[in-house]
Amino acid sequence: MFKDLVLKNRSFRGYNENRRITKEELFELVDDARVTASAANRQPLKYYIATEKDEVEGILSLTKWGGALPELHLPKEGTHPTAFVIILQDKDIQPNTQAVMIDVGISAQTLLLSATEKGLGGLIIRDFGLDPLTKYLELPENLMPLLVIALGEPAENIRIVDIPKDGSINYYRDESGTHFVPKRELKDIVISRNDL
């Protein structure tokens, strides 16, 4: 069951815009992330949530998607996310951004697994304009955006495939729009004493 969630939790770049996400649903996702591990239990993360269409579109305009497929201009019109959760660092609690990054990874993955369990999907976005986003959200100086997570009901077919012989890890799409994500095989990533 957990493996099913992990396999369904893909990086979606297209959503069903008719399926709106509510604030209550976002609170549930954030609540699941809230109770995860935190370095020294400092809990320096805060979460900005957005569900209103105008605000979602404003945040979307400050992000970049699908770096390996720039010709597709993702997300395509009519497949935009319907919500965002932005993970913020509260610098008053922990000023060292490097120390916060483990918390961010744990939190983001937990939030997306929770979304997957509820029939939703998401995309972790690190490519955004920090200053423009901070200004757009009208954040105080102590809160800094670290990750943007787009959310919605997935409207894409994504398949995991083995890395090809040429070693390329770039994701790609076929003529039908199916999104392929090359992954290294288990035998290529596990190391034990006998392998050294």
C-alpha cells in the first residue's frame, strides 16, 4: 500500500482545473506535514496556502515548470494547478537555511504523499523568483519561501522507465503526451561492503 502511494506520487505538470481544492483540504495536508520530524525539534517551517483562482494564477506566473521540456510551455492552458502550498523558513526560529533543508524535504514529501492518498497530485518547484514571490505574498522579513508546491487533481499519464543505454536522466514525452521519467535501477544505487 505504501509502495502504491510512492509510485502514484509523481511530479505532475497538468491538472483538472474543474477539481478545486479547498482550504480545508490544504489544512489537512499541512497538518500531516506539521507532525513530521524536525531537526532539534526547532520546527522552523511555516506554510502559505492559496486556493483562490486569481492568487493561484499570480503565484503560477512567478514559477518555471518543465525545464527539460521548455518547448511545451508547461503547464498548458486549461491544466493549471488549483492550489499552492509554499513552504517558508521562519528565520526568527532558525536563521540557518542549510539547517532547515532536511525539514523541508521531509515536509514536502509527507505533504505530497498525503495529497496522493486523497486522489490529488503535485509538483515541487524550486525555480521561482524569490524576491517577486516574497513581494507578491507580502511576507514579513522573517519568512522566506524555500519551496513552492503546486497541487491539483492530476490530468497526466506518467510512467517510470529504466535509464536508457546513453545514460540520459532527462524526462520526456511521446506524441500522445505520456510523460516518461527515467530512474536508475536498484542494483545501480545500492552499495554494500562486498561492492566496494
